[in-house]
Amino acid sequence: MDQPRVRDLRASDADRERVVSVLGEALADGRLTMEEHSERTSQAYAARTLGELTGLTTDLSPEESQPILVDDRPISILFGRTRREGRWVVPVKLPLIALFGTVELDLREAVMQRRHVVLDSMVLGGRIRLIVPEGVRVDVTGRTVLSTRDLRTRPADEGPTVEVSGTMIFGSVKARAPKQTLRQRVRGRLRRP
């Protein structure tokens, strides 16, 4: 069975509400007329896929500020930093190139296309920084030469997995789960057998 394109994935009610919120801000700013707002809001609530939703806000804000990002192009950086965050779709296999640069991926609000996604990486003197939600496992399976890995996540037994494969030379991978509050840490310790 072929993997569906990222744009064809089903939209959730929360995705629709994100888009409607951006449309409301555009109406308040005067970037949309009442008729345009009404028409786009109706389309947002009727949208079935993420691709249908993204077309409603492309002319209202730059790509990095879109309420939903359905970009499955490879991520590449040369001597700099790039970041993906917010609501975005992580494809099954995401090519990633970092040549003396840093790629930061925040997966806390991301939609993983499958429970096991692969970051097919080529890193030369660069860094990969991941922020993963509670329960997600990060595995580094690629070939590494004089590279470091610092994985501080809290994976669940049957949780999703992000695999970092490919080749890393003089690079680093750092993965972090969001910090827990004192209350969360105490509860976690009390639940242990």
C-alpha cells in the first residue's frame, strides 16, 4: 500500500480551529473582507485534508508562520540554522542535510505520518537538535565518525520512534523531552513500583 502524500492526510478539528483563528486575525486586521472571511471559514470547517486547509492562509502570513505546515521537501542548511516547529507533518522519511549548520526540529505539536519515522541525515560539522514529546523514542542508527549523541528523552514502551539514520561526520545529535514540572516528577516517582 502506498503511503499517502502529506497533503492528503486527514485534518483534525484542532487543525481546522487553528486555521479559523488565523482567518479571524486577518479579518480584524483588515486583510480580509467579511465576505472573504465567511467564505474561507466555511471552507476551513468543510476541509477534510491538511492540504485543503493550508491553501486558505498562504496569502495571509509567511511560510514559517502558517498554522499548519505540510512541507515534505528535504531540510538542508549550510552555515546557519533552520527550524521547524508548531503544527507540521513529519513524513515517513525526511531527508536532512546539515553542513556546518544546525537543524532544529520541534516535534511537540507535529503530526507523525507513521509511528516510526526516519530522518535520513547527512551531517558534516553540523548539529541536529530534536525536541520530542513525552513517550517518543529517539534512536541514532546512522554511521558516525567523531560525532556525539545526547539523548535525554522519556520514551514509552510502545511509543512512536524517530530514527536518525545516514552519515554524521564531526556532528552531533541532541534530543530532549520538555522539562517536567516538580509536580510531574513527584507523581512519576510515586507511580513506580
